[in-house]
Amino acid sequence: MTTSRTGDLLDPLCPTRQLLDRIGTKWTSMVVKVLAEQAPDELRFAELRRRAPGISQKMLSVTLQSLARDGLVARRVEPTVPPAVHYRLTDLGLSLEAPLSALRTWAETHMPEIDRNNQLADGVTPR
């Protein structure tokens, strides 16, 4: 069932707010970026983990499960021993890369200013 309603972002039960909670994590941004760079091809779990430094196996698994549940990532399992699991972005997932890329660019551009503001807030003389 598809509903097209505009939510209230200030309401904790708002579906849009809940979706933003899921896609707004650093791990989601990193996984989408890595898979977008590989698109339209797939990546195996281990390779995806190698290309996303700092993410634990558990956090990568949880992130991929969430993205797959939302229809942003497709998962394919080869019936081998052990099973080979492949991931790729769906068209919907690919459409998320541009806004996440813009957010990453904004963060990289403004990080020096943010760092200075944090130093000032902490009572440290900015470098």
C-alpha cells in the first residue's frame, strides 16, 4: 500500500522523520557512496567492508539490512559454501547518492569553520 502524505517532521512518529533517521547516518552515507561508485555492478560484503574503513562487520550488516528493507539496496545470495552475498544500489538507492553527496560536500567545505566554532565553545583558542 502506497501512501502519499506529507508528514510533520516535528512529530516523532512522522514517517519522513523516521526515514531521515535511517538515511542520515554516516554509515548509510558511506555505504551508498561506495555502492554508487561501483554501480551498476555489485560488491560482495567483504569488499564493501574493505572500501568502508572503520565500519564493523555488525554495523555494515545492520546498515545493509536497513537499506535493503527500504528498497535502496538489492541483495543477491549465491548458493555456495559459504554463501557469496552481493549488494548493489537499486534505482531508488542511486537517486539518494546525489543528495548525500551534496551533504558530504557541504560537510567537507564547512568543517574548518565548524572546528573553529567547537574550539571557541570549548574555550580553546582556534588554530
